[in-house]
Amino acid sequence: MDLSDAIRARKSIRAFKEDRVQVKTVEEILEMAVQAPSALNLQPWEFTVVMDEERKRLSRRLLKAYRERRIGCGPGTASPLPKQLTQRLEATSRIMTPRIEAVGATFDSFINEGSLDFYGAPVALIMCIDSVLPKSYLVSIGAALGYLVLAAHAKELGTCPIGLINAYADEVKDALNIPEDKEVVVGVALGYPDWDSPVNNFETTRDRLEEVTRWI
């Protein structure tokens, strides 16, 4: 698969088939993810792979915590978002809402509860970093995440990065026996896309390059 084509075609998937993903396939995807660059080659990423019934058990615990605490997705800023960011958020909501309503859900419930259920994917990947490292090393986690989602796409698997699990890190660490000196950064839903679902059949927009780029 041509890399440029993969970058343009890859999208976040929010409805998955129940088909099981083979362990070897997950391993091959992670082998590609860890080829990402990292500062001083520290390779700070650590992965916990949660599959099948264990993934469902984790989601039940996260959904219980969500219903008690109601911490959801969103920028979560103390100040209003800049106009450009607000416009992007509103545009995405306009595109997604009719598809979400078509499956009988509201935008908030679908995004929040769906995230903590990994959108029904058979595999959840939890990316962690050692808490002793400075925040700048999160850049390396982002690089590995980018490699991971493209590697999965090349194998005709879908992914959706799940940032909301960071708000429920204590539950994740306790459920998966992740050591206290590790920081939960992001999760990834992984599985075969259900292309019949309306929530997978839309395209989000991107701003023109001149709107996000400065040349000096």
C-alpha cells in the first residue's frame, strides 16, 4: 500500500465487527509502531494489549466510573476556545450528529460511552509512559501512535485513538495491573471496521494548508 494513499484513506472507526483479531496480527502492528522515532532513542512507549472478554470487562468498569463521575470528551479548557478551533468542533459535530442519531444515540452518549467501550472493538491497546519522564516525551508516544494507526490500516484493520481513558487512569491501571509508576496516556480501539454502520460512513474536513502553516 502506498504510504500517501494510506495517510489520506485512514480514518477513525467507531463501529467494529465482532471478528477476532489474531494475536500475530496485533504483534505485527506493534512491531511497526515501535519503529517510530523517539528522543535519544529512549523508546518510552509501553503497550498493554487487552483482548476479547478482558476488553469487555475493562469497558464495564470504565462505563461504571463514567456514570458515577461524568468526565467526558472535550477540550476541557478554562477559557473559551479560539474561534478557529470552535469552528472545527462545530463542523465535525454537524457531520457526525446525523450518523450518530441514525444508530439511536445522542452525540454526547455515543462519544463518551462509546470511547470507554472502545466502540465495541475486540482489541484495546493501552499506551503508557514511565512517569519519571518529562511531558516532552509524550511527543514520542504521539509518533508511535501515528505509526500504529497506519500499520493497522495497511492490514485492513480500523482504529480509533481514545484519549478519554486518561481521565480514568486509576481504573485502567487497577483493572490491568499497570504499575503505579506508569502514566496512562492514550488507548486505541482496534478491529475490523463495520462499514455498514452509518457512523463509519462520513468524511471530516481539513483546513487549507495556508490556514495552519507559517513560513518565515
